[in-house]
Amino acid sequence: MSSLVIAVDGTSGSGKSSTSRGVADRLGLRYLDTGAMYRAMTWWMLEHAVDVHDASAVAARVDQPLIESGTDPLAPSISLDGEDVAEAIRSDVVNAHVSPVATVPEVRANLIALQRSVIRQALEDGVGIVVEGRDIGTAVWPDADLKLYVTADPAARAARRALEEGGTDADAVRASLETRDRIDATRGGLAVPVGATHLDTTPYSLDEVIDQVVALAERAR
Ligand code: C5P
């Protein structure tokens, strides 16, 4: 599976993160969570009192944060200016502000360049990588060997996210997911990549979805 790039796009709570990590682990590939990078950028802006609804204020500071992503699928990590922010970036305040930050073109250009450098490094090291996000198969790496578009029905997505977030109210989680989906969709960032396989994970267990993707990856090799 060396030098295989798998692009996994889809909505939050669709199961794409657990699937991506599980597939990377099974196939001995690296893993990159691009959503965590947008979250880290948002956290930095909030910490530095930048008005995240002012696109030019965000654009002016975009080069300042140092965002580093670990690529071990069993221990994904993200640091900001050398500090571990894995927990902080999952907070409600980041959930509420990440979509507007992610719509700023300078943010996207900056993070896409960073994401491409992580992918290039993996390929140079002779290791493949699973990259998950919203625009991997369309913008970040359209030449990926395998492209997936992962969805699940809204109630299943909210229930999964609520569980991940430690038993938060599923209705509140659903409302927050739907708001983010709406902003993400209007920006045009989340689209089905050309040549992508659509996976609706609603009826399947995580292991079943991982099995399906591993089978697709074997064929894409
Ligand atoms: O995947 P996750 O839910 O952590 O992503 C958080 C947010 O980051 C998304 O709602 C979206 O606004 C943004 N995002 C993006 N492009 C990506 C990954 C995430 O715009 N490739």
C-alpha cells in the first residue's frame, strides 16, 4: 500500500474520521485530519481576539499560527505554536466559529498548501496516506488513488457526534451540525469529487465500513 493516497470527503458525523483512521491503521498508512487544521486556525484566531466574522482581519493573520499535525492513525495529534490543542479544538466555541473561518480564501490557500506538503512528505517517505476533509478529492489532491464521499442520515450523525463529545444533547449537536453543513455547502467546499465512491454509512457498523474501504483500496492499488 506504499504511496497510495486515499481521499475521504463527507459531512461531520458521517463516520469519516473513524473510518479513515481504521483504514490507515489496517493498511499501514499515515492519516491526516484536515478538519483539525481548520479548527486549530479558528482556535488561534479566537485566542488572539481576531473577529472571525471579519474576513480581512482573519486573512491578515493567517500566516502567523504554526499548525503541526501528527499523522499516526492510532494517536492523531495537532499542535498550535508547539502546544497540544487536540482537546481545545473540539470545544463548542470552535464548533460555532470554524465554518466562517474556513470560508476565508486565504485560510483555505494556506491550509491546502500545508496539507499538500504533508501528503508529499508521506509519498517521499514511501508511505501512503489517508486524508479526510471536505475538499480533498476536489481541491487538495484530485489525483488521489481512491476517493470516497461519506454520508449518513442526520439523526445517526448527531447521535454519533453526541457520543464522541461525551453524551452531549443529540438535538443540540444536530442543530450545530446542520448549521455547519449549511455554511459549508453554500461556500461550495463540500462537493462530490469526480470519480468518488459514495458510501452511506447509516446501516453499517464501523468495522463493516472499514472492510468495504479496505476492499476498494486493494482494487485501487
Ligand atoms: O471535519 P470537522 O467537522 O472537524 O471540520 C470542521 C470544519 O472545518 C468543517 O465544518 C468545515 O467548515 C471545515 N473544513 C473545511 N475543509 C476541510 C475540512 C474541514 O472547510 N477540508
